[in-house]
Amino acid sequence: MPVTETAERPGAIAGYEDWPDYAARNTGPGTGFEGSSPAARQLALTLGVPAVSGNLDYTVHREVEHDGVVTSLLGWQTGFGPRTAAWFVRPAGPSGPLPGVLALHCHGGIKSHGAERLVAMPDGGTSSAHQPGPVPAGLRTTLYGGRPLATWLAQQGFAVLAHDAFMWGSRGFTLDPLPYRTAHAVAGQEALWREAGVVPSPAERYNEAAAAHEETVAKAAALMGTTVAGTVAHDDLSALHVLAGLPGVDPERLGCIGFSGGGGRALILAGLSPLVRSYVVTCMMTTFASLLPAYLDAHSWLLHSPGLAELGEWPDIALRSRAESVLAQYALRDGLFPEQGMRDAHSYLSHHLPGRYTGTFWDEPHVFTPAMQDEAAAFLASGLREKRPHATPPSTDPARTAP
């Protein structure tokens, strides 16, 4: 759409007008999220993680039984911005308390949809009117091998919650009209679409705008004393709290899993909350040093948080977690990370987290293949078994753990 000058510019954080007040009251020393250890508190303070609302009553909007699971669409209010949409997927039929897993969706350059990419719904329904149409074709096929991760994990015996994170899906910003700087950035793509005779879908329009808008969100977060990653962590902590209280979930056996940006979210969430007993980070483990200079612009603000480097390297976040087991899956042909950075991170974690850390290497690009998912599910199943482990972490293919 063309950029026009008006006397009054559109708001840059439409849909989140209450965010500044919430951040002012719930972020920083004494008012922000309080971790249960000095390491967690330091991480929370560095990221500017807002305190999690004590009122996270959820609503069940609809429930469908299909393919051996029951999928429930939930919603709750985190305290600011739009309501969160989430899917709770569990095995159909009676069962005792199950291990709970928070499935964290990736960035993927797609913000029109969030956790819906991880869930199979027989009616193809979307979470809310905010999401313009179905999940973009190819997203699940390209990145997840065609498998709806949350639904598949439930079929393996887990109780799984997948929620839209801050900036995605139901938690997206209102970008109509476009904020001033975002409109300038999108104008070029609009011209290319017109020249090519392309009529973009609502999701394509939104995703183009949201990509440019992330810079504005990062600026807004900085003004409020928080960060993009810290605000996303706030949403993830809220979802973990909801998961722990859902019927049929054993709150003593909670884990999380994420690919790409979702893997970074899993790493930070485990560093903040002692509720996470076991977690999986897929295609999101490297060193900060390896990103300079060529890989710097391959990542979003989820990875580039101001002040985070003062706490150490990216793998150092894992050392702040009380989780009993962590699996990092590396893709050797990953175009977003240099191999040496992955090797260095693996060596560092092997040395500093013996008995708790496992790293495996896959000859794959930046994807979460079904075979990698199989390994991750087996790892979580072992790590979240009834009796707390006291010896070695869950086993994996020895051929993939060599440095």
C-alpha cells in the first residue's frame, strides 16, 4: 500500500496500547518476574521479563476428538494485549496424569499464524478472526516434514499445550493502518506485487508488514525496559503455568520442545522456570561469537537481546536451568549457523553439563525432520518418566553424538 503523510501518524503498537502501562508496573527489580534462583533472576532481569499475571483463568472455546486425540481450543488473557489462543492436545480415552509438554512454535518468518502450525484440526479451523485464513501452504511441510508436532506428540502419550507467542497469531499486532516506518518498508514489496500482477493473500500482506514491524517492536520494548525475547518469555511462562494446571497433566513432569526460534524459547524458558524437567532445543544452539560477521542478520530479535552477551555465551543459558536433561539437535547443513559455532557449543555444554546434556548431529538443513522428532519424543519420554532420574540422561544414537 502507498505511504501517505498525515497530520496524525498511526500508532506503532496498535492492539497493545496497554503494554507500556503493564510493563511499567511489572518489569524490573522488585516488580518483574522473580526466578527461583539467583541465576534465573539475573536472566529475567537482563531480558526484562515482566511478572506473570496471577489471574490466568482459561476458557475452553471448543473441543474435537479425532485421530486418537482430543484437541481443545483454549484462550486466556496474559494481562496486556490481545487474548492468547492455544491448543491443548491429549490422548483420547481415560488415562492417568500424563507428562505435560509445552510445544513452542518456530519463527519461520510467518507471524500471521502461531501455534496452529503444530496442530492438526480436522475442520481446518483457525484460532481467531485475527488469523487470515489457514496456515500458509508449505510451512509445516518444509520445516516439520509435514508432521503436526503437537498432535503427533499427544499421539505418543503426552499432554501437549501449544500457544501463540507474543507477536504471532492471536497475539499479533494490528497492522492496519501500517505504522509510519513499517509502511515505508512495505511499500517496495507492494510495488513489486503490483508490477508482477500478484494479488497477495491477507496472510502474505500481514507477514510482510510484521517482518518489518519487528524492528519497531524491539524499539518499543527497549523504551519499556524489556526486550522482545523477554516479552515472549513472559507469554511462555504464562502458558507453562496454564499447562501445569490443566486436567490430566502431572505438574511434576513438565517439559518443553522447540525448533529454531522455538528452540531458543525452550532454552530461555528452562533457564527461567524450575518447572521444566526436560527440554529439547532443535536447530538453535551455537555461540554468539560464531554469528559475527556473516550470520548476524540471519536471526530475529529473539536471539539478539541487548545485554544478554554480558551473561556469557548462548549455551551458558542452559547452565542456568535446573532441568535434569537437555537435548540439543544440530543440523550440519543449517544455513543459519556455521558448523564451528555448533561444534563449539556442543563441546562447551558437554564439558559443563556432564550427565545432563546430550547433543546430536544430523546431516540436514534448517529443518525438524520426523526422524529428529522421533528422537526428541523418546528423549522427553525418558526424561519425564514417573521416577526422577539420578544417573544418565536419556540415550540417543551414539553415531550422532560424536563431536
